[in-house]
Amino acid sequence: SAEVVANLKLQELASDFTLITVPFGNYLGTDILKCCTSSWRRVDDNMIPTQIKCAGIYVNSLLAKTEATLAGFDEAIILGQDGHVSEGSGENVFMVTGGKLYTPRSEDNALPGITRESIMQLAQAELGIEVIERSIDRSELYLADEMFLTGTAAHVTPVVELDRRNIGTGEPGPITTALQKMYFDVVVGRDPKYLHWCTVVSPEVVPA
């Protein structure tokens, strides 16, 4: 077998795919979130590709998450280099204002997540809500009617406070609650309209 040596040349890697399975448990540890704006800024796409799940980017995320939890918050909201909202430490950000749903653009270094795209489609198709991708200022989140985070592990989780300020009423809003229920129904296969989003995983053990 080839000798294993350390180097930084991607073209010499023997494989380009690694799969690691670990139990998530209750990823966020709470049903509602009290967040803070992180002092750490989101890495920019001209530093490292932000449109993919890249292991190195998680250093940026863990610094923001650790800062938030040590300060007594549940999660961090990370801004980009220009001060616009980018994402959570491991989730996409949505806000509801005036009955419309807003989320940062990919140009703001927000990951184009699968859950993010699913929520955008559900909001438009099932609730008739206009979904707008654009740059979002930090102060807009303070003034939003509702706010929530999405992700594979986070699912759809309401944000009720940001920087110790209530978001809306300080309780999960009606649009967030509706999307949360809708999403869970799809994920567990209760909604026949979206069964094509689900993939059957065989319980059989495949021999090595």
C-alpha cells in the first residue's frame, strides 16, 4: 500500500469523499432559541468556498457557537464581512416581516441548505407566502415579526430573542409554527404530496 504522508496537495488525495455517521440527539437542546450576534464574522467565499459544507469552515462556526453559549445564549447569528446577516453557526436564518419571508442571499455567504430550500418551497406552495432572498441588516432582525433557523439537525426552530431583545411577541409566530409543523409532516412521510422528497433507507446491514 502507498505510504501515508502529510501534505496540502488536494490532487494527491486517494479519495475525495468521507462519510461519518454520529447521533445528533437534541442538536440545539431547546425548542425555542435566544440568540446573540457573534463578534466573529462569517468567512468569505474569496477565502474558502462557502457554498458547500466544508470541514474547515466549521472552525468559524464553533468559535461563534462557543462564544454564544459561554455568554448564556442558545445560538449565534453570524454577520458577513460587510455587516449583513449571513447565517447561524450551523443553520440558515429566516425572518418574517409584513407577511413576507426573507432569508439572506448566497452572496452573503449563506449556505444554500437543503432545509432552507425546502422551507422556501413550502412557504410559497402551501402558504402562498412571498419568499425574498436579499441582504438583511442586523437591525431588521430586531424589528422582524418572526424569526427562525433551519437546518438538517435544527429542523425549523423559532428564535424568540436576539441580543436580549424580543422578536415580535417573544413567542413563536404563526408562520413559523405552520412551517415547522408542515416540515415535520414532510420529513416523517405524513404528507403524501412530498413523499418524493423522502428516501427509503434500508435497515439491512451491508457487508463490508
